[in-house]
Amino acid sequence: MNKKAGSLKWIVGLLTVIGLMFSLILGGGSATNQCDSENSQNADTSIQVDSKSKEENAKVIYDYVGSHIEGATPQGLVGMIANFEQESQLNPAAIERPNDPLSGHGLAQWTAGRTTNLKNFASEKGKEWSDLGLQLEFLLHELNGSEKGAVSALKVDSVEEATEQWQIKFERAGIPAMGNRLTYANKWYAKLGSSDPAAGNALSVASDGEAISSTLECGSSVGGADGDIVASARKYIGWFHYPNPIAHNLAMIGGDPRNPDKEGRTDCSGFVWLALENADYKVPPNMGWFTGSMTADARGSHQWLNEVSEGEADAGDIVIVNQGGGAGANGHTAVLAEKWRGKDTKIIQMGGNGNITNEDTFNNSFLSLLNGGDICFARPIKK
């Protein structure tokens, strides 16, 4: 190589280095990888957001993931959110077993190696692992990498399929409890995905007192509602576990209704039975009813319940909604915690929006049954 050629090559090399330096300064210091070019969700994902109420968290998750996953549908997004509610009640600080550092953590209850990955990711970002924004960033990190197979679940146009696919592809729960997940999904679809006609109709029915009233043919009031029932029901908030498959009997709560096992199992109608039994109201032996037979009794033989009108329904009365015969997931019942005032009325229930006894609103807990469901308000009969 002659001297002139060597000098020219050196100058070209210097210009190349200078060009690369400008590229790093102007371009942010990293090259776009293949996944970046193929998926818009790999854009800047940094988000500063605090955990708030369940509904506010759901809205943040819906908007954030929807804006970063190209092709995500409302059905897919609510299917994901419903799974998160089943796993953590949408609480990013949730821990399955506080004494086990590898047990389920966060919104998705990331477990074992995924828990470690979450904590390492948080450390790299300089945030707490329990930070909601950090977990949304980690979620996208997984969807761009180890969990990219779950992205397809966010793109389907069926609420049921989306919920099932997210559970199978992302959560992989030991006990799926799909009934709960689907109930949550229908609820969130009505709130966040207004394009669904069935959910939209259900929300309309739940929010329109006249629409609900038109489905009722309630009889006259017998007696009055009793605050003792509310007190009896409320003392069990946080107790019991929802059984799978759905069932109830006294043995499942320890055999003694006056001293039930806090870690026992019962369903919605079993819980209402227990609340009434402990408030000294009439109930069939050994939890011998379900939502279908409860409505039938309130409108027929009146052994335990008397149907009342929507306008008469008060704290301590029972609300029952059935589709068809009301067996299993086709029926739900709860204790009214206050006078009936429409979809926002507070109720005390087993299941509905969780696997333990809880207090929520009628709309949140019965929404999946309202599209064609039969609603009955019933007043318990004192012993």
C-alpha cells in the first residue's frame, strides 16, 4: 500500500467513526433490533403511575397495553385484565405467600424464575418491584421475549376465548377457576370495551332501574328487613374459599354453622344460608338450597323467603339472579348491605368478584348474569 492510499483510508475511517458518534448521540445510543422493527410495543415503555383503586388500575393497564400492542382488541385486553384480577385483585403489591420470596408476586402473580426476573428488572430500572408502572414495563418485556406467545391472546375478538387463551398462554394457573375469570372479563368488557353488544346491553339493564323493574313481578312485603342479617354476613368478610366445582354443605365449613372453619369452602348460596342461620332466620337443613330453589321458594311455598318489590328491597334482604334453572355458574345470590338504589347498591357475597367472602356492588358482581337473567329480591323469614 502506498503512502497516499494509506492516508486516504485513515481519513475515511476517521469520518466513519465521527458519523457513528453522531448517530449514537442523535439516535439514543442503541440500534433497533429485529423485534423492535416488527413490534410497535418495543417503543419507549417507561411509565410513571401509582397503584390506585381496582377500576383505576384496570383503566391504566387497558390503555397502556392497548397502546403498545399493535392489533390488541378490547376483548383481548379485558381477558388479560380479568386474569390479573383473579390472580391479584389488580393489586401490584400482592404476594401469594409473604414468607416465600419465589411465590406469586404482583399483578400477574409472577412465580419462581419469573419472580426473580421481575425483581431483577426492577433493580435495573431503579424501581420497586411492586410499582405498577414497573410491572407494566416488565409485562411488555415478557411479551417481547419469553412470553411472546401470549400476544395472540390480546388480538382475538371473543371475550371468552381471550380470557381462556391468556390463562393458558401467560398465567398457566394450577387451578384456573375459569368461571371467576370469565365473570371478571364480562364486567370489564362492559366498563371498558363498549363495542360488545351483549355486555353493553347488560350494563344498560344494570344501570336502568325501569329496565330491571320490568323483569320483576314481586309480591307484597312480609315483615321487614333486619340489620342483624347484614351484621351476620359482614363478620365473615375475608373468610372461606370458593369451591371448584361449585358446591356447599356443612361439612365443607367444619360441620358447625355456629362455629364455622374460616378456611372452609362454600359457594354463594351456602354463604347466604350461613348468614341467615346465624341471624336466626329460617333456612333448609344442611344448606339444602341453591339459587334456583331460593327464587322458587320466594315466589311459591315461602318456607324461608318472601319475594319483595324492587322499591321495598332493603338492607338484609337477599338478591338472587338466575339464568335458566340457576344451577352452578348460572345463578348468583348475595345479601343487600343497604337499601336498594340500583346498580351501585352494596352487597355482601361469597364469590362474585373473588374467591373469598367480600363486599362489592351489585353491578360488579352480577353483571354477567343480567343479560336475560331473572332478578328476584327476597325477604328472609324469622324463625
